Amino acid sequence: MTDLLSSSPLPREVLAEAYEPLALFHAKLEKEGEPRGIIGPRDVDIIWERHILNSAALVPFLWEEMEDLRSVKGGREPIIGDIGSGGGFPGIIVAACMPDIPVYLVEPMERRVEWLHEVVAELGLTNVTVVRARAQEVTPGHVAGNVKSLLPRGFKGFDIATCRAVAPMTKLTGMIFPLLASGGKLVTLKGRSVEAELEKAAKEMKKYGAVHPHVYEAPVGEGLEPTRVLVVNKK
């Protein structure tokens, strides 16, 4: 089975300098992803579109939010936490596209953590730290010793949190916003029901200081169905 976009110039056009490392990631997913339970059997011929280019659609929005954060953090480089990284979506793709930005991949399952370590090494991603932990274990003020050693000194929360297909906003709000620094942002991929999710999560969002949600249509690539990106600020 061959990926429908493997013979297309589109992945290289979209990913630019990140294409080479992500082509290695694609090859690993194509060979090992299904047997190791990282992707499903129906995804093998659509890895570029469904997993890599879809995840890369976040990157322009991350750059934009980073600029906003730099202006209020005295030029300090913001850090990104990818929560529930799983097979590396979107965290690995984000890290490859933003090689100078520190990216922390937070994932509790041992076999997925092993996979992430392999991918980081094979792609030569020097800006990535894999953190085996549940979301609550990286909450500032409640970080355990072995996890604390992997996070930045004086960790006060992530400046930006990303995720994909982790949970609806009713649950995701209470999971993500305690991990964000004051003024931080959730930048996440969402499906068509995102407006309904936001409506149902209004009470939780108010409780955790999640404000000013914005939903954007995000292009994936020419001729491909766009995805949706949700950006929410923390007070």
C-alpha cells in the first residue's frame, strides 16, 4: 500500500525545510506505524494528509501566537508543551517545523514514549524533550521529582499547549489550562463540532480562566480539505 501523496510535490511544497526529517518520519510510520499501534490500517495510504500535513496546519498559528507572547515576556523564547503526544501528532511535526523552539512531548504510555524517543533520535530533533507523564503530573507546583528534572528550571507552566484528538473541550479545559503559564495559550486542532464543544464547555472554561476562544479554518495543502484550529487564551 502506497501513500497517495508520496509521488506528489505537495508535501515538500508545504513543509519546506522540514520536509526531509518528516519524510523520515513518514517512512517510519509507513513501515512500523500500524504494527506498533501508532496509526490504524485505514491510515497507511493517507499518512501525509491525515497526520503530517494536518498537524503542520497548526504551525502558522503557533508562530503568530509566539510573536504575541514574546512581546509580553521580554523577548524570552516561549516553550511549547504537546499534551498527549501519542504517536507524535502534532508534536513531532511542530518540532520539525520550528527547530529553534523548545518542544516538550508529554505522554503517559510507555510504548508510545519509547516510539517518541526513537523518532526524536532518528529525525535528529535537538529541540525536543520527551516527558513520560500524565497531564496532572506536569502541573506547576505539583511536578514530581523525575518529571521535574526534564522540565525547564523554575517551570511555571507552558507558554503554549498543543494537542490533537485528546478530548472534547469539556474535559480538555481542566486538563490543559492548569498546565499553562499565566497569559499562555491553547492552540489545538479540532473538528467540525468545535463550536458545539465550546458551548458545552462554557462553565469549565470560566472556571479555569480560559478566555477569548477563536476558531480558524486552516489550510492543509492545495486540493486538500482544510482543518480547524482553536486558539484560547488563559487569563
